[in-house]
Amino acid sequence: MRRMRPMTIVGLLFVASLALVGWKCPGSPLVHVDFTGGPQAGHAPLYAQFQGSVSVSPPLVLDTKFRGGGGGGGETPPPPEEEPEHVTIVSWLWSFGDGTTGSGQNVEHAYTEEGCYDVTLTVLLSNGAAGSKTRRSFVCVEAGNRPPVANAGPDQEVQVAVIINKSDGNTKQAGTQVQLDGSESYDPDGDSLTYSWTFLEWPEGLQGGAKFPTEAPELSDAAVENPTFEAEYPGEYVLQLVVDDGQVEEAKVQSEPDTVTITAVVNQPPVADAGDDQTVCVYDETQLDGSGSSDPEDDEITYSWSFVGVPLGSNVDNTWLSNATARRPRFVPDKAGDYTLLLVVSDGLESDADSVLVTAQVPVDIANCTSDYVSFTQGPSQTEIDNGVAEANELDPFPTAVDPFRVSPYEVTNCLFTFILNYANQEDYIGVPVKAFMGGNVILNGQILLQIEDMVGEPEYCDIEWDATHGIFFIARRDGQSMARHPVVEVSWYGALAFCNWLSEYHEYSNMYDLTTWTPAAGFDGYRLPSETEWEFAAAWEDLGDGGQHHIWGFVSSLLLTDISTTRVNYLSTNPLGLTAPPLTTPVGYYDGTNGTTDSVSPWGCYDMSGNVAEWVFEQPYNYEQEGSETKGTSLTSRIIRGGSWQDVANDVRTAFRDSLPQDSTEPTVGFRIVRQSFDCGPEKK
């Protein structure tokens, strides 16, 4: 191997040392760059200031003097000293480490995000030389206190009222309470907020048609999230909300302001309409009607009903209203007389009150006069026999007679029955309805009189109910209709007899029946059930001589088997009222020539003798040909019903048709009518 010469190694080391001290070539200066800055740590936003500095080293000069023995004798003179090169700084370029740059010797920069950042300064000289300095992680920023965001809530429209004083014609304002909503304001750092609300704009005042300047409305508390104020005049109310993050004064940060506009428009008061005056039956559930009330701006309105007058002795007060704030509440009058109610409606501004008068009446109970003593032929007509529609127990018509009597033109209604039932309850004749396995029944001496509620799971047919809160029986509405003039149903034969006695006592007549044995009493002059003969006479016989004229159906001129239709009789579930559930009865006397019907009055002024409800009579079942025999009425558990019902086919609503039921039966198809003996009754038929 060839060995390197020692002098060569020394030369290489010298060259390397020049490179280490920044030497490049003769005449090139060294650029020394440095900078300071701060703060170097803090929370965002951190505002840092940086100051740059630079120095330039002159060119290096190589000393070539030989320092050992040598020839020549004298020293070599040094070369002349070179003139230093003159340079200038062209630019200061900064890189802040967050993707942004700057220029200038002294700069300021805001760090807004969390992190540590390298900072670099580069300096460029006029001769093309450059130098730079980088400080690693020179600035470190922690998460900062970011400003909160104010949200003054959505714009609102409210109504204010101009009230006219009727006495002098002057106007005044009725303010509306407005609630502001800053709940959507937030702080990105989760700091608690403090609030500051201020008015920017508000409308001028208005009085007597003239405007005048006003002061800003007063806020309930300008430093809470949801303050309120009163908008008194129409126009725009503009408010500003600023929130801060609740820090100490030196550190807290405020939001940008946000505004909300409240537009107040004039609101005219609504108009109350309490509905038409009504005449109703005592104990009838009465429907009030405020649906005619209105608001000029079609705003939603609320209702407030109250009693201002009731009959003497009545217990009715505002608690008897089903809902005093409903549009159509109900109540039950408990005494005959006038009930005056007031209705006030409001859309935020109350209306004037409107009144309605409800007059409750005691029902009329009887009666048309039939005739003096008269003979007639009872049983089916020859037409019915010839056409084979008469049944076996209707055959063999026979002559009979009746004494003068008065008969009710209508079946006993829910109205009359409920009135007398409450009379009996007040006299302590009966207890409250018993709810046992058979439902809610009115009981007397061990016999069921009226079944109010059927067994659990079974439909209810009775329109009379018991109000335990007020201790009264009342007539419930059905399908939005009053059932007061409908015939009572679910009443037993026992119930019909008890009713006759209590009605007689109410009118100070003597009772017809012994309600312990359920047999006729002696010396009566009160109300009773008709006999079968009386019932058929009132339904079917016209006094035309020669024994009279039999009517197949219970109305005048019903002499033919084809002379029946749903315009004359409530049968075959005709349901002209559109009831949604049985019993499909009609009000008594409905078939009187109105309501699209034919006048279907019987020869002696009675209605519904065919159809509507079948009717209890007093007798037990027997055949016509047994009239006068000792075997008449041998059944001890059944009673005759006549006339057929709303549910029956045409054949079963003929005046000659006969049927029977156990006398404790309660059916949705069975009711009754009443009669009273009257020996002063002349031949005055309708």
C-alpha cells in the first residue's frame, strides 16, 4: 500500500476546519441570524411578539507566511489589506409554524389554536447571501378562553289591545307580557354566561289617535336569560343581547351582540256568545254552547262559564259544570226555574260577558180524555184474520166495554220518570242504585224497578244515570242529543207500578197499588197502568157507531195491512235520529207530521201506540175468549206488553198483537204509559 504523505494529511485537515467555521470562499460574508420573542407560553388566543437580529462576518484571509528555515535571507512583506465588502439586508422572512408567515424585523402574531410551534427567521442580503434560524417548539399554546355566542331568540309577533272607554270614548292600551329567550346562547368553553339585554328601538305611544314619544319599556331583569317586559303600544321593539363568559373582569370575554324584534299588532277583544236560551226538563243533562263566540283576528280563545242566578232551593253552582273552561260544558238543573249563566272568552284580552237563560220545567204527565162509558169489539179486524196475520191468542174478537178514563198521549218519558225517581229518593222510599252482579239497579221491597247499568262487558241501554257526587238521578245525553223526551226503558212492571204511586202522591192523589204485595189498593184516585182493554181502545177504536172501527196500526186511518211506513211508525230499527247504539227510540210524539213524518195520532189523541217501545199493561196473559172467565190472568210471573217496539217487524206493532214478559224484566224495547179514572170525561177525542 502506498502511504500518504504527511503534508497532504495536514492540508486536508486545514480545509475541513475552514468549512466548520463557515468559510465558503474568499470574499463571501457569513450571515448570523437570531431572534427573541414572547410570551412563549399561554392560553389561546396568544399574542406573541418577535424581534430579529443579524450580523455578518468579514471574509476570511488565509495567512501564507512560512515559519521555518529557508533560503533567501529577507522577509516577504504582507499583502495589502482588502477593503470589506458593503452589503444591505433585503428581507426578514418569518414562518410562525402554524401555516402563516410574516415579514419585518419585529413582528406580532396571534396563535389561536392549541399546540407547540417551530419559529423560523430567514434573512436575505443584497449580495445574495442568506441566513436563517429555527427554534423548535418556541411557542406553546394551551386551549384558550374563546368568546361566547349570544342568541337573542326568534322574532315574535304579539298582540296589544286598544280599549275604548264606552263612557267617554277615550282609548287606552292593554299591554301584553312578552318573554324574551336567550336560552340558545352558549360558550364554546362551557363557561357559565351572564346576560345583558338592552332596548335599541321601541314604538311611539298612542293616545286618542295621537302619537307621543315614550321611554324604553322596563325589563323585569336585564341580567337574566329570559326577562319579560310589557309591550303596550303597536310597533316594533328591538332588543340587543350581549353575553360574557362570567370570568373575572380582566379575563372575561364578551360575545358579539345579537338582536331580536318583537312586533306588536293591535288586538281587538273577542266576542262571547253564550248560545240561545233553552227550556229543558228538570234533571236533564243540559248542554251549553259557546261555539258562536269569535275573535276578530281569528285568535284561539279560551272560555269561562259561571252561574249568576239559580232557582231558590237549588244546589247548583259552578262545580256542577262538567268543565267551566270548555266551549260546550254541561250541567244538570236540580230544581224547576231559571238558571242564568255568563260566558267570558279571552284571547289574552277578555270579552264582555254574554248571558244565557236555561229554564228548567217540571214535566207534564197527562192526559187526554177518552170517552164516557162505551162498548166496542176487542181483538183483530177481519182483514187481519182473512190475511192470516193474526196469531192464535188474537182470534175470536169479542165485545167489551170501558169506563171513562184519561190516558197519557205519550209514553212515560225519561224526563217524567227521572223527576219522580228523584222525588222518591228525596222521600227516602228507595236507596241509591245497587251495583251487584246484575249491574246498577234501583230496588224496592226486593224487586228491581230500573236497571241503570248492565253487567260488566254488556252494553248499557238506560238513559237515566245516578250522580253519586250530588245525590241525584239525571238524564244523560246520547250522541250529543237530549234523551229527556225519549220513552224510559229498562223499567220493569214493578217499576211502572211504583212510578204510578209516587206520581199520584206527588199530585196528592191516593195510591193505586200496594207496593208490598204489588196488587191494587182500595179507594184510589191516582195514576195506574192501563188495562189491556183500555190500551187497545185508546190505540185502535174510533167512535163511528155500530161498535166503532178497529185500526190495524196505532194511528188514524190505519185500516189496511199496507198502511204502514217508516214515516208513520218507529219500527224495523228505522233510527231517524242516527243514534249510534240501542235503544233506537225517538222522542215521544216524533211522528206528528213534522220531521218529514206523517201525523200518526191514534183516534183518541195518543202517539206511538205502534212502535217506539212496547208498553206494559196491568194484566197477566190470557186469551181473549176467556174474557169474564175465572181462568183470566192465571200467570203469577208474567205481564202483557202491547204495541211493539223500534226493533220489531210490522206484524208485531199491530194494535191487536199481544206479547208478555216476566214482570221483573228490564228491556231496552219496553216502557209504559199511564191512565187515570175520570168519570167526568166526555166524548172529546182529538
